[in-house]
Amino acid sequence: MRHNSWIPAIVAIITMASAGTADAGLFGAGKFRCCPTDCCAPSGDYCAARANCDPGYRVVRDTVWCTEEYTECVKVMDTCYEQVPVSCQRVVYDTHYRTENYTVCRPVHKTCYRPVTYTVRRPHYQTCYRTVTCNIRKPVYNTCYRTVKYSVCRPVYNTCYKTVCYTVRKPHYHTCFRDVCCTTFRTEYQTLYRDVCQTVMRPVTTTKTVPVECGEWKTVTECIPGPIVTKCVQSPGKFAFNPNSCCCEYQPGCCKQVQVQCPPQTVCRRVWCPKTVMKQVCCTKMVPEVKHCRVPYTVCHRIPCQTVKRIPYTTCTYSCETRTRQVPYTTCNIIRECRTKQVPYTTCSYVNQCVTRQIPYTTCHWTCEQRTKMVPYTTCSMVEECRTRQVPYCVPRTVCETKYVTRAKCVPRTVVVTKTRCVPKVVCRKVPVCADPCCDPCVTAGPACAAPNGCVQ
């Protein structure tokens, strides 16, 4: 807009400069060769020509793209996990025991003894004595006493007393009081409430019919045929006349092998008969439930308080006093005494004496003896024993269990998001327009004049 406002001024300067020199102009823009021939014709009035050449203005609307921020609600899916109870069945094997008889051979050890003769040599000891005579000198001791005089010093103690003066300080106590200002705190409690949102798992119990595998033991009696064994059977004999002995003799029959079946055995055994029973099973499922409750909480404030206390304190003063006491002391005197004592002494003299004594000595001779000892030995024999043992076997049964399985689920929530977008905006501006088409160089020049500054199409 600022550049366009200089156009009328430039046109006026060019018009005034064209009176002196036809080829003069500012930057070559005001030359007359740019204008058509009709425009160079002389005009009548200068004021009229100036009014006709003044430009006009028109409003031009431009579209400008501006950025603006706006908020938009976006749905976001959150993944939550919950514990879901699931009923399942598993087979549990119970261990039962049945009694079974078996035979074992137990070794029996027996200790026996047999006599064994052996020879030993036994020593015989005999003590003998021989007589020995010898001369010895035997000492004879005599105890005698002599009188000895000695002197001793005996102490004699006496207790005396003397008077001693001493000074003591006697304390005097006085109780006084002083005022002390102290700050104490008083606690005030206030109960407030806040809203709390809690998720509570509420149990929901449902009943469903579940097939349960069970059964019972039945006793079945079976007849087992006996085994077939080979048995030797002798046919009956007969009496025949023997001409040699002129009498009838018995002739036994021949033996033959015959297959004979043993008698059958009746055996009772237990048979497991399975069956399926429909049972009603209660299933409990935890369902989340949101509850709002007001939870109280307590707020405490400490308020300072000024108090005055009377605190006692004790002062002490001392006064001097003179006192007297009796102090004992001991004196010692030494007294000499003369005493007598008997001191023993021993005298020794030797006497010759003839002594006879028996000296023992030992003699030994050996004697052979026959002795008998019992030597043990062990014998072993096998003895059959019938024993009983418990044989385990497994019996299956179905047990219903409730397990908790973690499952993920998506929970939607709304999030506010700020975004930016381009918005078109219409801007109005004024563009100068010449009233006379002859004065507008852009209109006159045609397509070649599309580039000069200030021309608006």
C-alpha cells in the first residue's frame, strides 16, 4: 500500500518535466514513447486533466492461512489385568494296600561244641629258706636336758587422751522462688472427610452341573478249573494157577499213565465298576464393583500458649563453729625379764650284737597235664516261613479345583489432546486504480507492462 501511494506523485513529476525535454524522465519511466499517440494530444484544461488522471482505490480480499490450536477428545484403550476363577478337574491317585502272603526260607544258625584234647606244661614253685648269721652294731640313743637362761623384753601399753579443738562450717539453706515465662503448645484436632473411590471384588456364585467319574468295588466269584496232571494208575490184578507150586498166585495188574484233572477252585476277587454321576458344583466368580465412600481423616494444629511458672531454687550460706573432742593415744614402755628353759640334746652309743635270719629262695619244676576244651562250630539249616506284606496299588479319583487365571481386557478412556490446524482468513487491503484508462500505464501498455511495481491486475 505504501509503494502504491507514490504513483500519482511520480506521474505528476514526469508530466512537469516533459515540458522542457521530451526525452527527460526519472529512471526512464516517464518517457513519452511509452504512451499512445492519442494521449500526447494537447488537452484543454490542466485542472480537468489532473482530476481525470488522479487514481482511485478499490478493496482487494486476500486469503491468508493462519495456524490455530484446538482440543480434541481421543479414546485411548488401557490394558487391565484381572484374576478370573476357572474350575478345572484333575485326577488324584490314592494309595491303597492289600495283604499278600509269601514264603521265605530263613536260615537258622546253631552253635555246637566238640571236645579237643591238648597238653600244657604247668610250673610248680617252691619256697625254701637258708639260715645266715652276721654281727651288727646297734646304735643306742639317750635324750638329756640342760638348763638355759635368757632375757625377754615385754612391752606395756597405756591409753591416754588429749583435747583437740577444730572448726566446722555449718550450712544454712533457704528456699526462694522466681517467675519463669514458658511457651506450651496446645493440640487441637479437626475431623475432615474426603471422597475415596474403591474397586471391590464382589463374589457371584453360580451353580453348574459337572459329570464326576466315580465307581464302586464289587466282589466277583470265579470258578477256576483245576490243573491236569499225569497220574500213574494200576489196573486190578487176578489170581492164576502156578503149576510149579501147585497153588493159585496173585498177579498184579499193569501200570499206565492217565491224565487226571484236579478239582476246581473258587476264587473271589474285587472288580472296580466305574460310573458317571452328575453333581451340582458351586462356582464363585469375583466381579469388580466401584464404591464411593467418605473416609474421615484427622488434622491437628498446635497452638502456642504463654504460661508463667514459679520455680523454686535453694540458696546456701555457711557459718563457722569451734568444737572440742578427746583424741586417744597410746604409750608403750619396755620391761626386761629373765626366764629359764630346758633345752634337750641327744647322745648316741654303739653296741655289738649277733643276729641270725632266714633268707627265702624259690625253686621251680615243670609238670605236663592233659586238658580238654570245647571248640564251638556253627551249623546252618533253612526253615520255610510264611510272611505277610502290604502291597500298594493306586486308585484314581477326580477332584474339582478352582484356579485363578490372569486375563487381559481393554478399558477405554477419553484423553484431551491439543492439535494445530491451518485456517483460512480473509484480509482486506486497498489497491489504487486510475480513473482514466489513458493514464494507467499498465492498462495502456498491455502484456508487456505486467512487471512494473505498483500495477495490480
